[in-house]
Amino acid sequence: MTRRSTGPLLCASIFLLMAISTSAHAADELPAIDKATAEKLSFRRDVWPIVKRHCWGCHSGSNPKGELRMDTVALMIKGGESGEMFEPGKPDESLLLDMIAGDEPSMPPKGPPLSAAKLQILRGWILTGAKDDSVAGGSQLAVRIPETYRFAPAVTSVAISPDGKLMAVACRSEVVLLDTAGKVASRRLPTECDLVTHVEFSPDGKLLAASGGSPSRYGEVRFFNPLDGKLISSRRDGSDTLFRGNFAPDGKSIALGATDGAVHIIPVDPKAPVRRLDLHSDWVFDVAYTPDGKQLVSGGRDKATKVSSVETGKLLRSIDNSTEMVTAVASDANFAVSGGRAKTLIGYEYKIALAGIQVTGSGNGARPVSRRNQYVKSFESQPGRIYDLATSGDRKFLAVAGGYGDVRIYQMTDRKRIALIPAVPTPVLAIALNRDGSRLAVGSSSGEVRLYSLPDGKQLRSVMPVPIAGEKQAAK
């Protein structure tokens, strides 16, 4: 059983057309465009990453700001309530440049203005006709998985099969299956996710789930046969990316967090209905089952850690409220565990936390009796933000990692640290343990995956799971 993390991480390919030292210019001060270089620009490769990074979050979906949608080239040219965005061939006379250039551009409304290099890409593309080389019926939104990456994509999730023989690694829009011994060639499994946020083997090791989605469009889950990589089933759910979660103990469904504040329980059987448990007031980042499959622990952007009933779908108790986002949760039979940006790792004893809520006082003066000091069982202080938690399949061990230079392993029963893996590439976005806790996988934003033995902490393997231009793919 494995658990992984965080983040949405998108990579934009930028070609620097001219050497420009300033970050933004008024339209009449922008330098000349090298037309020969501009002719080589691709909407799909060069322009769409800029649009998606800076514009698409507000200008997509059923209720785009200013009635402007930027899903396709045609919609961009059409514009919104202020009129058409640009005329091909005339970049510096366009509404688009008026909005994004200048000393104090109005767009994007939050964050820094577009860099000079990005402005030059947009200007050059419009000057040379705003050609649309997108795919899938004219939509640039189709996922493209490169044969070779120019830069290593961050590892957003990792998983180890129960027997420890396979690793699954989430790299942008694909999952890479690796032989932990390094004797068998890797297998690349494509998805239609802009970003795969979670990979996990089923408890019996017969299924591999990969989930994620496309922002403001859909969530997606795919179930593969890990032995041959064949797709068993897939389905889309909701209108936004799905986050991390956990296979049910029976392996028949997976519970995942979502941006709608709900936990989505998605069956492997594509004909079976999806269950939606409305529990949080904001994004749910992570979900974990208890070993008996009767309860779920969840944490999210509303800073809450909650326990709910799988049978009824009802909230049993909000067991804690943090000062910061809760980014990762875990569970064994006796304790829920959560961690996040507050740099604290906390265990919660189910028996006491869910024993019932007593009230003191009467009438308008009645107040619930807090048992928090009785059911909270804190771990040692962590050195930084926690990005991921991983339990072994037998739920005896817990691995913890984040924006600092080590991975820590604890016993769940007494919260005692039994191992520390130093000098790991940071930040660590994803970790995983195998069934008996004898193997640890670590994935970082650098794109590297490392495999360790436990409890001795010996590094067994280091590998870049996808081919990178100009780099040999020799694993150590």
C-alpha cells in the first residue's frame, strides 16, 4: 500500500527569441521581432504552456471571467465582453498586448507580469499568423507525452508493489513501471491527465491505479494490470483534477480527494456508480482508509483533519483544525495521522476521538467537552513542511517526507523513529513503502527516484524514470 502527494506542477517550454534584460515593456517600447525565429514557433509547444500557466485558470470553463475563454485559438481570437483579443499579423495593436504588457499590466491579476521572453513568444506567434498546430479536433488540450523530455519532470507520486518487485512513478502525464532490481526494461503507461497526482498498487498487487486530471475540465482514474501494463478500465469524474487517496482494502474501489471539498469513491468497475462524500469546505488533498475499510480519514486546504463513515458517507468527527493546510494523511487500525504546512506530525487515537461528544453546561451556555488532549498523540517535531506520508501495507510503519533533506520512518504503534534517510534530493514530493516496510521509494522535484532498503537505509537504486534529452539513462 502506498501513498504519494502534491501538488499541481506544470512545465512550460520557452524559446528565448531575443536577448532582453527587462521583464516587461509598454507595447510601443517592445523590441523588434526576429521573424525567421518567430516562424518556427508552435502554438502547441510554445504558446499554449504560457496561456495555460497564466490565463487559463480564469478564462476557461462554464463561467469564464470577462466572458473570455482561452481553450482554443478560435476562442482566443473571438475574445470576450471587451472584444476580440487580437488580429493575426498585428500583435502590437491587440487587446491582448494592452492587457499583458507595460509597467503595470492588468493581466495576470495576481502574481508577477509575464517575462519579456514570454511576451516575445506571444508577439512572434501572432505576427506570423497565429497558426494553430493543436491536435484532437482542433483542441490544444489533448495531452501530449513526449518520447524524450527536454527537462526532467517532477515525480509527483510513487508506489511499490506489495512484493517489492515493481515501482510505479508518476511523471507529468504518464506512469512509468520500473523493475526494482533493474533487470527488466521500464514500461511507460500513458494517461489523459495533464498531471498524474497519485499512483498506487491494490493491496493484492493485481491492479495499478493512476489518477489526476485536467484543471477545470475533468478528473481521471485509470486501472492497469501491472504485469503487462494493459488498461483494465478508466473513467472520468468531476470537473477538475483529482488528488491523492487510497485503495479500499478489498481493492474494488479507490477513494480520492477533489477540489469540490468531497471525497470521491471510484469503483474499478466502470459501470458501478461513483460515491461523493461532501466533508470539507475546500480542496481535499489526501484520503486514507482504516484497515477494515469502515472509515476514512481526510485532510485538505480547509486545514481540517476529518474522520467519516464509509457505509453512511457521514462525517463522524472533525478531529483537528490546523493553523495551515493539511497535505497528507495516513491510518492504521488505531490511529489517524496528518501532517502539512504547519510542520507538525500528529496522531489521533480513534477509540477516544470517536467515543462520543459530551456537553458541559445547559441551554445557550452548553459547550462540547474537548477530548483533544486525550486523543492526540504527537510525533517528534518535523524540520519543515510535510508533503507526503506513506504507510507500509501491513500498517506497521509510517514514512514522512517534505521540503527538507531527509525521510523519517516511524513505528505506528508507539511513534518511535526507527530510521532516517539523510541527504535526499529536496523537496521530496512522493514516498512509498512496500507491504512489510523493507523497501522505501523516494521521488523528488528533480525527477529522480531512489530506492532504499530498511531499516538500514542503504540506497539500492537511483534512476531517472523517463528519457531526458542529452542524458544517458543509466541507472545506478
